Amino acid sequence: MDFDKRVNRDYTEATKWEKYRNVIQDKEQIPMWIADMDLACSEAIQDALLKRAKHPIYGYSDRDVSYLELFAKRFNDMHNYQVTADNIVLSTGVIYAITCALRLFSKQGDHVVILSPSYAPFTKLIEHCKRKVVRSEMVKGDERYEIDFDDLDAKLADAKVLLLCNPHNPTGRVFDHKEVTQMAKLCEKHNIVIISDEIHADITYDHHDFVPIMNVSEYTKAHTIACVSPTKTFNMAGLKISGVIIKNRSWYKTFQKEAAMIGISSINVFAMQAIKAAYLQSDEWEKENRAYLKANRNRIKEYFASCIPDIQSYQPEGTYFYWIDLSNYQESDKLLEKFLDHGLILSGGLEFSPLSKNFVRLNFACSKEQLECCLEVMKEVLTGEKLK
Ligand SMILES: Cc1ncc(COP(=O)(O)O)c(C=O)c1O
């Protein structure tokens, strides 16, 4: 797949390219925000969708056990999950699955702990369900963001649920075995329900392998609801597919029944074709895509070091996000607007935590050419800014 080739997404109602069109107006747009890739899907996925679309009837369709087996095989092979089809429930999206799990396994007013900064929809869904958001702020270490385990211990003491995001959006951390085990111990100590958002599990770099929290203890095996998906991995978020892994039999049955009743387990006819093509026929694409993302990630590190050294950031271990600290600059909270004046759209830090106003998140899943445009704008804007 030639990922260098820019794909024009005009007239496809792509949120990434439409949301700011009127704000940017006549300037060239460089959208580096919402979490999808400006990189074409595998040919196998494209062909499977075209083939299905050519059939003129899109009626009710049965999702047999083979779809669940696909998830089980994928997560056993990639992440050593040791599950079978009857540990999996299909869902139309990770956020719907998390909301469903939260409603089923906690009650109104319960505390839900998140590692902060945090993917913004987490706080929205927790508040929507009338539970209380409790942030455990991660801290800057020498080489990476670290979990503050004393703080996490204290916050879990009064909580019902840990809503974990691993690999972590926005910091790009992939929690290692020691960290995951330590989180698991604290969850056991405080009898916590673990809802684990693992949507970015397949996108990791170097030796940073993803460790499923469900795998690290008997307690987590029985108390984890893991939400997984092919949509980030294969760039098909618009098709709305995810899987929910639950080993606890009674929790599985409760979740499966509710998911069916509220309709989220009903993935659509196109999603059904796409998932088969993704998990069975897109290995080569996946390998090439991961290498491309890694090269982009490395390029950002190199560019910041040589051209914008006052930016502070750690190289992400997973995901396609760079979490960038601009607090060396005066009025750093105004820089988001200045980037926008040049057509560059990044995610502002305040989306992720009230403490992150000096941060931006950069989605580097795009062509090299688009990434270079982004880096050049960042350099141009920041060169004119005063340092503290
Ligand atoms: C951590 C995380 N969870 C969930 C989602 C959204 O998942 P879905 O579209 O399946 O609801 C995203 C998308 O950016 C994400 O980054």
C-alpha cells in the first residue's frame, strides 16, 4: 500500500476534514486531531465492501458464531488472551459498550476512576450515567508518564470502577507488566470493577507489548470487561464495530442480554464483511501501516529535537498520538488558536484534563507530506513565540 499517496476525503463527510472547514476558510487545512487515519484501508477491506455493496439487498443478516471466533482468535494470537467465542459479545462501538457496562455493574453516585489526562468521552459518559468522575493524575517521569500509584490507591479506596485506557490516549503509554500487575493488585484490594478500553491495543511500537489486565491475576480474570476493536487498527471507525471480552460467566450473560436489548450487539452488513477482511486478509497492510506510523513517530521526535527543542514531549510507546507540552512558551494556552490561524488543527489539552491547558495532542496517522506541513507550521508559529 502506498501510504505516501494523499487520499482526498472531500465529500465523504469525514469529521476530521469537515468540522473546521468554515473556521479555516480559504487556507490549506492540516487536520491532525480526531482519531482516524488519513491513510487508505487495505485493499481486502475495500474489495469486501464493494462486493457486498454490489448485491442489491441489505436485509436482516445473521451474525453466526464465526464472528465471535474471529475476535477470539485475533486476541489469542496477538495478545495471548486465552478466550473462546463464548467470552465475546459484539458491539457497535467501544464507547457504547463502556456505557452499557458502567450502567450494569455500578450504580448512580458511584466513583469511577480514570487515569488523567484522559480521552474526553470518558468523562462525558460517566457524568451522563450519573456516576462521579475521579481523576488520578499521571505524573511526568524521567522518560515517560507514570501512574501515581499512591494517588490511585487512595482514589480506588472510595470507588466502584476503574475505567482504564491501555494503550493510553492521549499520552501514548503502553503500561508494562509491572504497572498492569500493580493496578490489578489495587483493584483487588478495593474490590473494583475494571472496564478496560483496549481499542489501541494493536498499535504499539518497539518492545512495548500490550499487556491485557484481564490476564495478570485470578481477580482481574473475573472482574474485567475488556473493550476491543479492529476499527483503529484497520482505520474503519465509521463502520462501527467492537468486541467485548468477559470471562466471568454471570457478567457475560448480563452484558450479552442487555447489549442485545439496547441494540448495540447488532453490527451491520458492511461491518460484517469488513471485519472478516481485516482479521483474515489484511496482515501485510497491517505490517506496512505499523511501519509507516512508526516512521512518522520517529520523524516527529527528530524534528522537535532539531527544529523546535523547547517543546517537551515523550515519544509514544503506542497509539498514533503525540502528547505535547508547550508550557515553555508564554501564553501557551493561546497557541492552539494560532495554529488554527495557519490551518493546523490539533486537539487542545483541556479536552483531556483541566490541568492540561498547555498541551496539544497531535494525530500523526497521515501521509509523510501532511506530517511535514504540520511540523513546518508548528515551527513557524513557535519561532515567533516568546519563551518563559
Ligand atoms: C481510547 C478510545 N476509546 C474509544 C474510542 C472510540 O471508540 P468507538 O468509536 O468504538 O466508540 C476512541 C476513539 O478515538 C479512543 O481513542
